[in-house]
Amino acid sequence: MTQIGIGIVGGGYMGKAHAVAMSAVGATFGTKLRPRLEMVCASSPENAERYRLKYGFARGTADWQALVSDPGVEAIVIASPQETHRAMAEAALALGKPVFCEKPLGASLEDSAAMVAAAEAAGVVNMVGFNYIRTPASQFARQLIAAGEIGEITWFRGEHTEDFLADPQASASWRTTGMANGTMGDLAPHMVNGALALMGPIAKVIGVYETVHKTRPGGEVTNDDHAQLMCRFENGAMGQMYFSRISTGRKMGYAYEISGTKGAIRFDQEDQNTLWLYRMEGPEAIRGFTRILTGPEHPDYEAFCQGAGHGTGYQDQIIIQAKDFLQAIEVGQAKWPAFRDGHEVNRVIAAALASADAGIWKDIKDF
């Protein structure tokens, strides 16, 4: 076992998740690289000290450049607002330090393209934080599709729906300002990434987005509440996706349905340990979707529990990410999803937004 010093920029919601994951990943997966929580960066010295004590870091700072350049920090996790991602990643990559960056990769298509170029020029391990597709159930769905278990894929429907802003009296905040923080910038990337992982590249899209609650207590809303798109995948399959932060009653609606010539798959993140599989075989009278409860036979499950049906949770997705990142560093080669995969998501989002503004289909190759 070899220790590796981890620096995390951001100590809030995702910063805590990554700190916990780095503390647990070695015992969970037996990784050869064992993270050492070296430094955390926050918006003020007071917050940095608070996070240092709370999560168990050796040091804290309010200067991200100090964290990136510190010799004790050997790998960087960026869990700060997307407007900061590019500068931090470029600085770390220039020093040859592996970078894990939360989604979306950049605040703009230009930013994410620059980050890909920097990562590939440096030849340094890089990864983007798309955690939901890493559940054992969704990893198994990818295996089933790749093995041809449901035949030739003909149709995909995906959604990422939540209701944290369903109440029109919820106050305006950073989430309601700027397109990068809206539904297409914040929620849509997860399901677009899921669609690319399950179905392959998208050829073209047509989209629409809308701000339902244009003002809220405290200010004007300058980004989108919900959006939808239709798409054509390069494999010829049709698809549609819906994204919302005002979907009343939905708490974690990362869900998809996939139809093929031999069967179908359904999944809903609100029941993340279940995958529904339909096989078009046997007498019609007994056909139907089979509920598959994840267990030790499914990807990355056994490291958490030896009992089928006992289940994994949100934090476990982040631990799986940490394992993948550490293994990539160990072998010196990026693992999916790398920065280039994150940029592909940004291309689809950019095409969908441009399509909505123009009212016409847009080819992904033009972005």
C-alpha cells in the first residue's frame, strides 16, 4: 500500500461526500493507493478550518492555488462551482497532478474543450464526477446491453427530475442565476451522460427549455426550470429526455427505459438497488418484467455487502468513483468518464440549447 495526498477544493455538499469517500475507499475496495486527506480549500479561512476539523484533513486553506501547488497534495478533487473548474484543472494538470472534477466539466463549451486539451497535452489522469451511472444496477444494465441481451436497441427515454424548486415561494439563490446553474447546466448532464453510457453517441438533438417561475422571493430567475429534448443516436435509435427541478413529488428521478428487439430495461434512482428486465421469450401468458435486486454478483456491490438485496446508497456511488480514480492513478491511464467524456456531455447540452433557441434540429458534430 502507498499513501497519496488528496486535496479537495470545496467543503460543502460534494466536498464532504468526496472527503468521506476518500476516507472509506481503501478499506472498502482494498486499493493499493490509500488516500491521505492532506488539504481542503474553502471560501474563507474560518470555513477551511471548520472543514479540516470536521472531515479530518491535515491542513486547510482559503487559497486554491496554494492547495494545487502544495507538494503534499498529489491529486486534486475539484468540488467547487463550475465557473472555477477550468483555472483549477489547468493549474493542477500543468504540475502533472491527477484531477477529478465534478460535473459539469466546465461552465461553457469553451471551458470544457480547453480542459480536455490541457489534460491530454499533459498526459495526466483525469476524471469527471458522474456518480449515478455507477450504481451496481446501472453498471449491470450497461453489461446487459453490451452483451445483446435485449437485442438491437430501438428507443431510449431518460429523465432527471427533482422538486427542490417546485415551490414558487422558494427563495432566489445562486441556483436561479446564470444558465450554467439552471436545470440544463446542473441536472441534465447526469442523464445525458447516462444516455451516452447506455446507448452510445448522440448524432442530433432538438430541444426546448422554460423558466416557469420567473421571479422568486429575493430576485429574478435567469435560468431554466425544466427542459426536454428529442434525439437520434448514432446507432439509429430514437430517444427523448426530460429534466426538471420543479417536478413536484420527485426527489431523485434519475430514471430510464430502454427498448430493444429482444427485451427491455427499466431503472429508477429512487429505487437504486432494483433493475427491471423484460425478455421477449417463453409463453406470452407468463411474460413480464422481472425485478432484479442487486447483490454480490453485480458490479462493485460485494465490496459494500455480501448480502443480496441489502442495497447500496448515494455515498457508495462516490466511493466507487474514488476507487476508479485511484486505480487510474495507479496504472497511469484515465478511466471512463474522463474529461473528453465530460466534454461530450457539454457538446450535447450546447447543441440542445442552440436547438431550442433556433427551433430546429442541431447536429452534435457542429459543436
